[in-house]
Amino acid sequence: MPKLPVLIAGGGTVGLTTAVFLGHHGVPSLVVERRTAPSNHPRALGLSPPHVGVLP
């Protein structure tokens, strides 16, 4: 297995976004996910302004 500087545990919203961000900046990474298929139920039900960086 090749050595990579970053291991991302979880292929959810945050994990995949992190992998894309790192790749865009030239940092190789590996995303590992324990599930073999997408969930049948939603995991994130919504985002409020503080979670997306919007300040009042």
C-alpha cells in the first residue's frame, strides 16, 4: 500500500469535502469508509448558518 500523508476516516459529507479540498491543493489522501453502500436514510437533515460559516 502506498504511503499517503493524510488518512480520512469516513466518506460522509465532511470526509469527502476534506478529500476534495486536499486534492485541490495537491495533497494526496485516502478516504476509508466502513459501509459498502450508501445509506437508505439521510444523515444530515439540515445546516444552520453557523455550520456553513455565515455570521449574523
